[in-house]
Amino acid sequence: MSTQSNTARKVQEKMSFNTLLIEEKGNVGIITFNRPNAQNALSNELTQELGIALEQNENNPHIRVTIITGGEKVFAAGADIKEMADKNYPQAYQEDFITRTWEKISQCRKPIIAAVSGYALGGGCEIAMMCDFIIASDSAKFGQPEVTIGTIPGAGGTQRLTRFIGKSKAMEMCLTGRVIDAQEAERSGLVSRVVPQAKFAEEVLNVAQKISTFSQPSVFMIKESVNRAYETTLSEGIRFERRLFQSTFATNDQKEGMAAFVAKRQPNFKDN
Ligand code: DAK
């Protein structure tokens, strides 16, 4: 595709969202929350647009990895409190309050990296945890402060956080609303690593670009297999992993990858 039509496509995509910025860098799609006056609060419009943007990336053969970020200052300060403040229970229950629009991230097959700078609170922390892994800048802060506004985490905060950092710390964070910094998040296993702010965007892009160079069947299988670890017993998970591992020997990319290693050259994966 020509550079001119690429640019036209990007402009068109940018114009179609009110609450997100959309970019493509190589094979990486970058989705940036864009509600600077509301600490990127996750309004219904934003989560709907996020679902659409992710679906576009899933369907776009040029995009192999997505980065979700809030930019340098804040990832997201949670669901939009002003929007939900007056909701009553029958409404919340009948409309299955904001559940559908939040599901998309965990349904994507292509890898999604959360790049967190600044606050990731409440639904912001929950969205980051729905991604495949979190890279934090040294300014990142994570918390589940819902208890301080008379409610509880509603998009996996009590469940994913507990699996990631263990019961004691998750319980303390959810019961007190205590916010942890990037270093504590890394020590606890919530984030894969912490990168200085000055190098943050570049480093996250490098990680995404690296993943984008690998055979897509292998990448999808790894993602499916790691996620299976959260949903099944160890013996079932090991059996699942072994079957996927064996199935890679039916791909040309396994032949190519191993032949390239033996020949001391770079592999040329074709996703088949
Ligand atoms: N919602 C709406 N507006 C928000 C907001 C939020 N979560 N966070 C900040 N803002 C707005 C502020 O009201 C303020 O607006 P104006 O007054 O200028 O109109 C503007 O953003 C700037 O914020 P601050 O003046 O407060 O900025 P500070 O730097 O002083 O403080 C802060 C930054 C992030 C520490 C603070 O804004 C803060 O504590 N925000 C609220 C954090 C919070 O409680 N978050 C949890 C929200 S509950 C579910 C899915 C998700 C959820 C539930 C269910 N389902 C799928 C079922 C999630 C629930 C939540 O996240």
C-alpha cells in the first residue's frame, strides 16, 4: 500500500473516534485513550470505541500486535464515575451494565500489551490486567480504589489481581484502596517490567515489534496456552500445551525456524 493511502487510512481512522487516538507503526497498532480532561476515565463511549478499534486490529492483516496506552500522564483513572453515579440497580442489572463493552480485550487473539504511565486505577487497572502483559513506566501507579466510592471492583479486579499478586496484597489493595507504585507492581508480579519514562514509548514499541516478527501460529498458541494456565488444572494445562507444541511440527514455520537456527541465519516466517 502506498504511503499516501496509508496516511489517508490513518486520518480516516483517527477522525472516526472521539475518545481514542489510533496509530500504526510497522505491524503494531497503538490505541491511546484520549480524554485528557477526565484522567482518561473509561466512559461508555470510550469502551465502545475501544472494542471497535480492537476489532479493526483483529481484522487488519498488517497489524500483528496492539499496544493500549493512555499516553505519558495517566493510563486511566477508572470507569467514568460521573456517568455511573446515578445508575440504580434494576438499570445496571437489566442493561448488564457496561459488561459487553469491556469484554473485547480478553477475546482478541493477537497479543495486546498495556503500556502504563501514571495512574491505572479501578477499571484502568482492570483493563491493563485484561491485556496479555503490562509494561510500566517508572511513573505508573496501580490501585483498586472502588471501596472508597462505595462500590467494589467490577471488571475482574478481585479476580485477576488476586491471581497476579496473591491474596494478601490483592485483599489489602481492594479493601483499603491503597495505590502501589511501579516498583511494587513489578516486585509483586503485576507488571512484566518497569522502564524509565524517557525510553518508555520506544521500548514498548520495540517489544511489540519483536513479537510481530514471529510466526503468528506460534504467537497465538503461546497466548492461548499461557491463558489456559488460569482456567484449568496444571495437568490439563500441561496436556494442552503439549498438544499445541506437537502441532507446531505441522507448520512450515517450525521447519523454517529450526533450519534457520542450524544454518545460522535469520528465519523468514510465513505464518503457515
Ligand atoms: N471518572 C470521572 N471523572 C474523573 C475520574 C473518573 N474515574 N477520575 C478523574 N476524573 C475527573 C475529575 O473529576 C476532574 O474533573 P473536573 O473536576 O476537572 O471536571 C478531572 O478528571 C481531573 O481529576 P482530578 O482533579 O481529580 O485530578 P488529580 O490529579 O487531583 O487526581 C486521581 C487524579 C486519578 C488520583 C483522581 O482523579 C481520582 O482519584 N480519580 C478517581 C479514581 C477512582 O476512584 N477510580 C475508580 C472508579 S470506579 C465494570 C467495569 C469497570 C468498572 C466497574 C464495572 N463492568 C464491566 C461491570 C470500574 C469501576 C471503576 O473504575
